[in-house]
Amino acid sequence: MITSTIQQAVDDAITSRRSIRAFLPQPVAREDIQQILEVAARSPSGSNTQPWKVYVLTGARLHALSDAILAAHNTEGQGGHEQEYNYYPVKWVTPYLERRRKVGWDLYALLGLGRENKAGMHAQHGRNYAFFDAPVGMIFTIDRVMEQGSWLDYGMFLQSIMVAARGRGLDTCPQAAFTQYHKIIAEQLQLPEDEMLVCGMSLGYGDYSKIENTLVTERAAVAEFTRFLDE
């Protein structure tokens, strides 16, 4: 039986999760990372395939990857870096386009970045590749033989990591931004050819003195995306 205390703890862990874009230098205990992944490993997957593979980076390995990607990011147009898969739609339609634009401009407004400040926006986007100064970076891959169902399973695994992190007072930022630089990541981490990059994630203690971490994204009301069919 689920008690009200457990219910509240679970609800709080889910609803307090946000994409944090500035972290404290405070290290995360290896034991906490291990426990988070052990919890997330209980995520459901079709026929118990468990399609996830995780690379946890800290210290020098984390900085080496960040430096390599940032070097490419700051020489835009010279590397030919492209995603292996489309995370976003090729053709944007309502309401998804409006939602995407709003969250982007809301963030830039907090940071004082106007539409004309291309250099500032480029630098802010580059913060992704420094894992927003988090002490832990995670890179997630999947075997290329796996199909769409396994990617659905993967989303549940990623959510479980983020919720388990919140339960330990930690923060995260899931990042599709890394997919553009899959070649650099594959080289740095010596990924087997049969593994494909899914995304990255920053993990650590959020720095709530930073203005960017005051951003709270809007969510559609249940009535907007749900139909109760009871007659």
C-alpha cells in the first residue's frame, strides 16, 4: 500500500525536477551516482531488453571531452558536424513551435540576451558542452540494432535517473545538444561502432544564485492533452 508520505515524496521528486543550467563545484559522491543508476535500472523496457549504456565522466575526462567539443563549437562551419538522428521535427507546427520559441526566449531574457546578441547566444549554447559546470557528465548510447520501442524505453530510464537524483537533493539537465558532436564523443570515449549517441546529461548540485535557474517552464493543463472516454 502506498502511503500519503511516499506519494508526496514521489510527486515532489517529479515536479521539482527542472533543467538546471548552472551548477556548484561541490562534488557528487560516487556512491550516490551508483545508487541513482541502480534505481534507474529498474525502469521498464520491452521484453526486459534494457537498451541503455551509460558513460559517467568526472574530473580530467569530463574536461577533456568538454574542451574538444567546445573547440568545434567555436569554429562553427569548419567541422561538418551533424546529428545522426532528428531529435526535433523537420517541419515545425503549432503548438510545438510556439512552445520551443517561448522557452528559448524566456531563458535568453533572464540572461539579458536580445535577438541581436548572436555572440552571447552562441556562448550560452556552448555552456551545454561544459555540462554547465556540473561535476558529473553522463553520455548515453544505444546499440544501433535497437528500434523505436527501445528509444521509448530509454526515455523512461532517463526520467528515472532525473527523479532518483532529485530524491537525493541533486539536479540534472538532459541535453540533446550533444548529438551534433557524436563523432567527437565517439573518439573521446572510444565508443564501439555499433553504439549510437542518444544524449548527454549534467548532474550535480544546482547553483540557485544564478538567474538562469529561476526559469520555470509552463506546462499545458491536463484538459489540453487528455480525453476521458467513459461513455
